[in-house]
Amino acid sequence: MGQAIYFSPLNPLRLRVLSEAGGVVAWRRVEIKEDCPRRPLLFQLDIKIAIIGGGPAGLRAAEVAAAGGAEVSVFEAKRSVGRKFLVAGRGGLNLTHSESSDRFVTRYTGSDQPTNLWASLLADFDSAALRRWAFELGIETFTATSGRVYPSEMKAAPLLRRWLIRLRGAGIQFAMGHKWVDLQRSGSGWRLVFECDGEDQFFEADAVILALGGGSWPETGSDGSWTACLERLGVEVRQLVPANCGWERAWPATVLQRAEGKSLKNITVRAGIKTVTGELLVTRYGLEGGTIYALGATLRNMSPAQLIIDFKPYHTAEQLVAKLGNCRRNFLSEAQTRWHLGDAAIAVIEAVNTAEEFSSALSTAHRVKACAVSLERPRPIAEAISSAGGVGWAELDSSLMLRRLPGVFVAGEMIDWEAPTGGYLMQGCFATGTRAGFGALARNRV
């Protein structure tokens, strides 16, 4: 059993002690004295690690690998790195979430996902670690009332700019305009083939970390074109599908006139056995919003896909009937006033129910508390906030190395996992990037 020691790129006062036994990499943290020199790197390893993809997962993997002593090069198909990072920050960069770790780990789902996987990944780099990491870059963070964590400036650009300064200062090399097209064995390492300005470029590396993203926001470079290359190399890749996206339903013109662009607020939405409280936005093509994003995985497995909306979740049907008093007709019209239902809610309720279903106070209450809305399909993956599918977990070992391609690691949205919005996506990219970076060091340690 071998052992190697690395200073943590997050906290110079902590050591990572790496051990390997039976092919399983384990990590433990060891405190060292406060008067120890505060340097992130005390030695240099003769290891060349190539990172393909300049998003948060790739940049974090590069940071870890460089702090561990490796010679690191980052290859990006676009002319600049961090494009998806910047897009994610347009409305205020949601870095992570402040909820408890036991609840945090439940946010991540995926086909055949190993038990306790995310507890292990987040133990390497959790939400508190991410906030400390940002603080070390000079970026203050705050927790919103929702529990979401943002940079105080609510912008991604200042953080990315400082991060890149630190990465370049660590000796990391960046090669822009390099589109990855092939991977070939070369001795004990790998030969990478890139397309650059119409010509093939080659690079030799001891280890490779793939962090090419999923299939959402293709304009940032995350277009899923890498799937063909991995499949050609024998890696199982599940189809990339839209996650955290709107769903389509053909609304009649009357609904669009009354409800398009309006929110259905203070509602509970159910799909199958999963229930989410929040709001939905009525759009020209169907429905959008955080609640439907959270139900996306369930909806994709339903045939047909259907939401059950409770427009008055804090009242029982009996309480609603009592509020109608001695009403004997026009029950839905009276309910709009007495139950405080908005125009958008009434438009949706009327669109998916027949007039006969509002023939009594009780039947009206039942329709308002269990309004079934059928859906046709998710919006195109190019419009989605994130994607599901990708490299199956069975293809990866605990260090996120591809079992079929020793020395090749995968991080970020390339792997078959998904999570709701709220900081979980960014945290997942940082955590998997951290694990892949340490994994590449472990495999090639001296």
C-alpha cells in the first residue's frame, strides 16, 4: 500500500493523505501546526495532466492537480474559459446552498448511482469549503432567505477573473480554441488530438481529466459532441436529456390572453409521489419555474407526463367549501373572490376541466386542490439549465476514473447525475472536479 501527501489547494493548513488499497482511493484530513509555512505546493511531481474543458469542474480539477505538484494544461474549444460559469451568473451566481449536509446529499440523483456517493464527494469539497474557497479569492458570500448562497456582488465575472489569475500564477497553461476530437493510448499515458484553426494538434499526457459539460447551453461549448468519441472508445454513455427546464403544453388562446407571463404562486405541485411547493410561470409554450424543474426527473419517467396542482395547499377541501357559505351557483366565479385565486390560476383551472366539474362547492374545491395538467414534452436541451444522462456510474471507479480507460477521469455534467437549481449544480461540479483532480494525482504519484 502506497501513500503520498499533498497540501490542500483550499486550506494550506490541512494535508491530504492519500492511500490506495485494492484500487479504492480514500482520503483523510490531517491537521498540521499553525506556524507551518502557508504554501499550497512544497514539491514538484513529474506528471503531466491535461484538463479538457474550461468550465467550473475543469478549472477546479486543474487547481487541485496543480496544487498537488503536477504540470497542468487546460484545453478549451472556445476562445475563453468559464463561459457557462458567466452565463450561470447572469441573474446572480448561485454558488451553493446552506442547508444541512444530510439533506444536501439527497438533491443528487442519477441512474445506478452508488449508495452514499454524494456524501463521499461532498466530504471532499462541501458547501462550507466552497465558501471558504471564494473567500480566499477575496469574494465575500451571503446566504439569501431561500438558503441559497451568492457572491456579495451577485456577479460571476469578478470571481472568475480572480480565479484565473490564481490558476495562471500556479503555472497552469491554457490552450484556447482547441476542440477535442480523439484520445489515443501512448505508452503508459495518453495522446490527445485537438482541432485548432483547421489543423490537428497533439498533446501527450500522463493523465487526462474530461470536463466537457453536458448538452445544455451549447453556445458556451457544452454541446455534448464528446459522446461520440467516448462511445467509440467503448464507454457507455446514456443519452443526454434536458433537466431543469420548462415543459410544453398547448394552451388555448384564451389562457394565453389571461395568463401568459403570469405566475401561479403559493401552490403545491405533485408528479407521481414527489411534491414540491413554490410557483410556476405560464408561458406561451407551457410551464416554467423552479417547481417543475425539481420534478423533471419524475416527469421524464411518466407516460403521459402530468402535474397535479394544489392551488390552495394550506386549506382542506372542507374549509374551502365553508368559505363559499351559502353559494348555490357560479361556484368557480365565487371561489375566485372568496378563495383569492388569481386570473392566471382560474384560466389554467378552466382550461383543464369541464364546466360540469364545477357543479358544486365540493367538486370545485376538489378541482382547485387537485388540478391535473397534462404535459407533452420538455423544452429542447439547448434551452435547459442543465442536462441529465452522460457517462454511466458503472463506467467509473471511486476516483471518477474510467475503468475502460485507465488514467482518464471525468468530472462535472458529463457524468449521469442531475440536481435541482439552488446551488446544487455548481456544488456538484466543484465536488466532482475536486475528486477527479485528486484521482489523477493519486494514479500518477511518485
